[in-house]
Amino acid sequence: MAPRWWLLILFLGGSVLQASSQPNSRGFISIDCGLMGEESYVDDETNLLYVSDAGITDTGTPYNISAEYYRPWRSRNVRSLRSFPDGARNCYTLRSLVSGLKYLFRATFLYGNYDGLNKPPTSFDLYIGVNFWTVVNMSWWGSDQDNRAEVEAIVVVPHDLVQVCLVNTGGGTPFISGLELRPLKMSLYPQATAELGLFVRRRQNFGAINETIIRFPDDPYDRIWDTWSDATMWAEMTTTERVNRLDGDYFEAPMAVLQTAITPLNASGSIKFGWDAEPQPNNLSPGYLAVLHFAELQLLDGDALRQFNISLNDESRFPGYTPPGYLNRGYVYNSFPYPRVSSYDFSLNATANTTLPPIINAYEVFSVITTTNVGTEPQDASAAMTIKAKYKVQKNWMGDPCFPKTMTWDSLNCSYATASPPRITSINLSSSGLNGDISSSFGNLKALEYLNLSNNNLTGSIPDSLSQLQSLTDIDLSGNQLNGSIPSGLLKRIQDGSLNLRINGQYGHNKAAERGGNANEPWRS
């Protein structure tokens, strides 16, 4: 079901319906996906540096949107995109993050008939690391014929590296136009924790100049807000004076958002706004959180009082709320998701003793996304990615190596325990066209039990790091051009029967050892 966003102004006795991935100096990462012919540029609208996605992903095909979808007011970063016709999962790897920090993730999608088929995908899934973010449903945003979507999430990243993955669910070829990360203060959006992320459903700024989507220059976190103005439906209030912020402000709405507000046209009226729940395949009944922003923009007479009750689905949530004094800001929010229902209807109703109607400047709505899924043990994952990069492995080695189980990397086996992260226990890269020496990163896979690198073009000697793998019981290195000596630690385990090593097409050890000679004597497979 398409999302229902609406706002009502109710009058007494009637109603009216209104329906690289290297951070910059601020820690921002801004990626123009599919950017061709240049590595970076400064966006005219935001003055932010955008970089190409080359080197951040190693799959997909870059495209430009069709010329008829160019718009002079449209951000430059949606003119290009990267399409992923191959594989179930394709990922961007973002590095140099701050482990444990809270980030705003933003992904932008503009189909723009890039493939000449006039057939955008219906949907595909988006993940942050191993945790589901959202379904990118192009039909929700396609009414303007641009087939554009924009999604945001606020997530605490567990490591200094995170992957954003597009997953093909059979609804057409996934693609992406832009990917952005913005670091946040840890005190902001306290509902976002290591266990729970926030999927941004909407940010609505009331009483602004026109109805559009805007990025306010004074917002240090480059958030995107919808703006809405209609003087026929409500009384609009604006100021050019600065609004004073709260100490320890949990949300830090941009100044421009706090400088506009709405009230009912009728002094006895009330304000209503709401949304329908949007079920996700992985979360059929999402929980929602809301933040309502208030700032008094009218200098009140001595006896004047603005006070109102804030209700959700006819249940009182914040009774008798009084906005802070003139040019001061305030907000109300829920720390835990509201009860799960099909629709959510807020109502701001004047109290019996108030002399002024309700006021509101803006609101934000989030659904909760679980971030408790645990990916592959970090050292294992890092080693696997290093091995992939060294040998340019042409398999489905995208995203997390072991999680989810349905997307485990080809040629890998993993172990899964309830109380600990998955571990890589087996790698079979036989006949995979590997060149060069044997990566020492194999030695970082501490749970590895079986390693098969046979029938490749590997040269050099066996790294001593393999001797440290106490769980390793079987190694097949036959069919390569290796030389040098077998590390003494491996040789000892071969001799006591705890390890099988295949070279020269058979299990055993070097001929010098077989005849009782020096184990360090060179050999060739």
C-alpha cells in the first residue's frame, strides 16, 4: 500500500482536508554512484564534495539517466547511477568510519529510463551491514514519472567499516544513484542505539515558503526536510529572529525549521497529522517513533496562554503542553515505539483555559529497524576481504562472508553459534585462477579447518602463518608452482598425524622429511 501522508486542520463544527569512501573534514561521505569521466566535483547546491564510486564497489555497470530526465533544479548526483544486473547481493564498502559512532545513511535512486526500457524495477532490498534497512519500492515514489526514491536511516556502526548492500528479490535490476553518510553526535536521536536503528519515514517542516524537499545550509548534519505551505488552510507564522536552542538538544532541528510554524485559522481549531503503517517483508508490523518540534514565534501579551493536549489515536500522550517562551524551542518525543496499529493519527487540541490555538513547527517520524544481527567475526571478515582483493576472486563474494546463511559466499563454509559471531571454517578455491603467493591473511582465519588452493598458479613458499591455525586439519596445495620449505610448525603436525597436507598430488610432506632429512630443504610441488 502506498504511504498515506496527510494533515488536517479541524475547525469547531467542521473540517478541511489536506491531503571515496574517505570522509571529508566534517566526516561526510558523499558518493555519486556511476559517476563517469571524473573522480569528484563540488555540488552547486550544497557545496559538498562528491566522489565517484570507483573502488568502493567492484561490481555493477555505470550509466547516465536519459537526457529527458535532466532538470535544472535537480541535484547533479542523480544524473548517473550504477546498475547491478548480476548476483543476488551487491555491496558498497565504506571505510574510515568511527567505530561505535552514530551515522545518518542516505541512499538515492532515480531510474530516469537509464536502460531505455521504460521499465523501472518494482522493488529490491537494502541492507546496512547484515541488518535489513528497507525495501526500495519504486512504485511508492513513481507518481511524478521520475521514479525517484530517497531513504534515510540513523544507525550506530559497530566497526570502522560498513557495507551497504542491494539485494535482488526478483522485482527487477537493483540500481543506486547516490550514497551519503553523515556523522551525528552520539547524544542526538537517543532512540537509536547499538540494538535499534531508525528508518526515517518523514521530516515535515510547516509554514515554509513552498512545498518541496530542501537541505538547509545551516543544518550541520545535512538532513532533508519536506516543506509545506498553504495560507488557505492554516495561519502561517515566520520570524527572522534566531530561536534559542535547548541545552543538551537531542534533535538540533535547523534554524530555518524553527523559524516557521502553523496554527489553525480558527482560534478554537486544532491540528491533526498522521501516517499509515508501512509493513516490510522482514517486519510486517513496524514500530514507530515521532518527534514534534515547537517554538513560540509570537510575543504573547501578559495574560495570553498557548496550551494544548497532544493525543495519538485519541489517546492522550502529552496533556497540557505549553511551548517554551518567545523564541525558545522545545520538543516532545517517545523513547519506545508506539503500539503497533495500521495507522497513526496525532491531534493537537487546545485546552479549556488556553487563549491561543495550538502551534507546531515540524515533526519527524521513524520506524524502528533491528540492528542486532551479528555478522562474521571481524578478523575473519577482514581476512576474507583481503583475500578477495588480492586474488580478485570472481565469485559472489559480496557483503558479509557468512551472514545471512542464504547468502554465504561461494566456496566457504561457516560455523554458527548462538552466543558468538559466525566463523569461517572452510575455503575451497580450487581451480579459481589464483596468481601470486599464498596470502598470509589465510593465517588470520583462526577457526579454519579445511583449505583447498589446488590447481591454481600460486608461487613462492607456504607462509608460516598457517602453522598458527590450530583447527586446520586439511590443506590441499597440489597443482601449483610452490617451492621452498614446509614451515616447521606444519611439518610437526604432519608428523604427529593432526594435519594432512597435499602436494605433488598426494598427502604427505616433503621428500627430505620422508627420508629423515632436513625439513628446511627446498622442495617443489
